[in-house]
Amino acid sequence: MATAVKSTALPDDEETQQQESGMDKGTIFGILAGVSLIVIAIIRGGSADVFVNLNAVFIVVGGTVATAFIAFPSKKISGMIPIIINAFKPDVHQPSDYIDEIMALVTKYRSGGMKGLESAEEFLNNRFLKEGIAMVVDGFNAREITEIMERQISSVVERHNQGQKILRFMAVQAPVFGMAGTLIGLIQMLMHIDDPSSIGPSLAVALITTFYGIIFANLILTPIVAKLNARTENEAMLIKAIRLGVIGIHDRLNPQKIQRSMNSLLPPDQQR
């Protein structure tokens, strides 16, 4: 029966790992589409060589990253890489995925008692559900379980917001350094103001850094922040749904009542 609980709603470990190691098609499509449309517009407008400038990349990207290291602890900046990579991964588990699993758990608890629930605990994949069932097995009351899982929700949201805060800061700084690069280019242009033939090309190069800053902020950083924020809301909803299920298991409620309670948190298209 414990094995049945394991396979009720979630894919097996191998399939889950394959999905988690994959890439979110919508995110990849959005970036490729945005970059492609911009490149096509540039090529159709004339020479594209002028839009390639390594110095502008150094100013915008280097300046943005440098200010992030100044504003935040270096450990948090270094830890941004897996956070950013997570934005490109698909959502493997949805809150609705756990309803059937919790239904199986509460049925097992009502029929087999605490030992039956304890035997099923080791097969659970989600750490929040596993910890919740462990608290039921260890004799925590409903109020204690609710408070602990509420703190878990707050911890998850706070931890995710820290990473998003860094990316938001970088999204603000990128256009600023784009403008700084433009000022540098204008100064260099004015140094050769006596040569009218160099003004046009020099001005074009000066404006590239502003272009890079806007693209870096609005095509990469800001959309990643939005994606991560959606993931945070989804994970918080997941823990809330699991908490309702765990409390229902603790109180030995009717499985249908638990299902309705969990469904009340979910949009209609995700309800079981």
C-alpha cells in the first residue's frame, strides 16, 4: 500500500529528474523570439556591425554586476547562478498533483492507523509533505503543525525574495550604466570634434551602451524576476495546500472534505 502512495500523483524519481533537468520551452521561446526580432529589425535597417561593441558590454554588464557585489554580500551574488537557472526550468509539480497523494495518505491513516502512515512517510518525495506527515507521526497537534508550516511558507518567500531583490537591483542599474557608457562615448566624441566625419559614427557607438542597458534590463533581468516571482507564489500555494492536507490527515477528516479544502486554494483548471 505504501508503494501505491508513492505513485499516486507524482512521476517516479527518474522521470522527475528528467523534467527538472529540462528547460522551460516558453522561457526559451520568449528569449529567442525577442532577440531574433531585434536582430531582424537591425539587419533590415542597414549595417549590423555598428551594434556589436565589446566595450559597451564591459560597461553595462561589468558595471551592473560590480554594483551588485557592492550592494549585496558576495555569497548571495554567487548564489544567483542556480536561481537564474531555475527560471529556465519548467514547473514539475503543481499543487493539484498532491491532492490524490494526500487522499491516499488519509485513507491509509484512517484504515491502518499511525503505523500505516509512518510506513508511507519514507516514500514521499516532497519535503514539505514529508515533514508534515512526520509531525503527525511524532504527535504534534494541529496548531503546532499549522504554525510550523506557516513559518516554512514565510521562510520560502523570504529566501526567494532575496534573490529577486538582487535581480531587481541589477535591472535598475543596467540602463544607468548604459547611460554612463553613452556619456563616455560622447566625451570621447567631443575630443575629436574637429573632425566632422567622425561625429556620426562616434555618436552611434556612444548610444549603443544605452541600447545594451535597456535590452539587458528589459529582455533578460526583468522577465526573469517576473518568472521567479510566479514560481514563489506557486510554491507558497503548494505548501498551503499541503498544510490543509496534513491537518486533514491529523484530524482524520473525510477524504472528500480534505479534497474540497485543498481545491478551494486552486484555480478551477487545477482542481481535482
